[in-house]
Amino acid sequence: MRRGSLATVCCVLLVVLAGCAGAGGGSDAGGGDGAATGVEADAEATAAPESADSGSGGGGSGDGGAGADMNAQATDRQLIYEATVELRVDDYEAASADLTEMVRDRGGYVGSSRTEVRGEGNETWTTGRLVLRVPSDDYSDAMEAINGTGEVRSVEQSTRDVTSQIVDLEARLESLRAERDRLRELYDRANDTEDVLAVQRELSDVQTEIERTEARLQSLERRVAYSTITVELREPRPDYEPPERSAWYETPLTEAFLDSVQGVIVLGRGAVVLAAYALPYLFVLAVPAVGVALGYRRARRRFGE
């Protein structure tokens, strides 16, 4: 009996202890899960406004970046400025010298020039053209200086965007140079004579195309870097005033006598020149006339006898 009761008591104690342990473990586990859940909720609640702030900040930076990109693209546009200005100036030489000095002070140069002197009677006036190349950054200042040189009669300006052309040419150059590098590798590996000659032809064609593309690109870049301003300079045409003439009877006696002598000299010189012109014709006509006259006289003598 004692052994059975002792075994029963031991079993009951074990069951009770096991139940307490299970309850404690379950409460601990449950408490841990609840704490974890609370911490995660607090973390999410705290992180939510931070995420919202960072998101809005990221959007702001994204908008700022887009605006900066647009401004960068606007400033990176490759533009060609050209203008034609017609000026009326009092002194062509002085105006031409001032424009030449102005463009050189701004780091530019005179591309070409043409000068034409016109006249009527004793009056002359000068017109001409100057083709000025100025750095594009100084284009507006140069136009103001040119307009202040004289009276502006007409102005024509144009702006051309060649950004896409330059980008296309640069991409084409990159592609052509890569193709040239591949052909050079093929040339180095080629053993057959026909293959070598074929690769050489391809290399020559590609190199020629590269040089043409480079020339076009450099031409566009020079026109972008230096604006072209054509200036037409024109001096005013002087008003023609005919010389005053007096009546013939108001001419001084000495002047009249000298004019008469000069007239006689001119008349004598004219007669001599006329005789010189007429002498060969007289000689040619006189020979047949003399022959006819002699024949006529002989004929009259025969018939008279």
C-alpha cells in the first residue's frame, strides 16, 4: 500500500510540476511575442513619418535634379549665332578701324573684308563689307558695339541649334573609331594576301570617313565657338553740285585769247591727223586715176591724127 501511494503521489507531483512549467513557458512565450509585437508596432509607427519625410525629400531632390538637368541641357545647347548689320558711317576708314580693334579686343578676328570706292565727277565715297568672327559669349556685347559705330539701317539675326548634329557626329565618330580598331586587329591576324588587301581597303574607307566626320564636327564646333557678324559699311553719297557757268561775254579777254589760240592749235593738229589718215587712201586712188588720164590723152591723139 505504501509503495502504491508513494507512486501515486510522485505521479501527481510530476503532473503538477509539468503543468506549472508549461504554463510559465507559455506565459513567457506569450509575453515575448507581445513585447516583440509592441516593439515592431512602435518601430513601424516611428519609421512611418521618417519614411514619409524621406520620401517627400527624395521627391524634392528628384524634382530638383530634374530641374537641374533641364537647366544643364538648356545651357549645354550648341547654338550658332549669325547676324548682318548695315551701317551708314561718315568715315569708312575710321569705322572699319574701330570695328577691327573692337573684335580683336574681344578675342575675335576679321574673317574677310571688301572695299569699293565709288565716284562721280570730283566726289568719291566708299562702301565695303567686314565679316567679323567673335566668341559666342561676347556676341551681344559685340552687337551693341557695332550698332554704336554708325547709323543702323538694317539688322538681321538668326540662331541655329546644332546640338543634335554634334551629338550624332560624335556618336558616328565613336562607332567609326571602334570599327577601325576591329579592322586593325583583323589586319594584325590576317595571313592571306587577299585578306590583308581587303582589310586595308576597309581601313582606308573607314579612315576617310573618320576624317570627313571630324572635319564636319570641327566646322560646327568652330561656328558654335565663334559667331559670325557681317557688317555692311556705307558712306553717304555726296550731293552733286554742277559747276557755275558764266555768260560767254563775261569771259576775261586774256582767257578768251588763250582759248582761241588753244582752239587754233587743236584745229591744226586735227588737220594734220586727218591728212595722215587720208594720205594712204589718196595714194591708192591717185595711181588708177593717173593711168586713166594718160590713156585718155593717148586715145585722143590717135583719133585726132
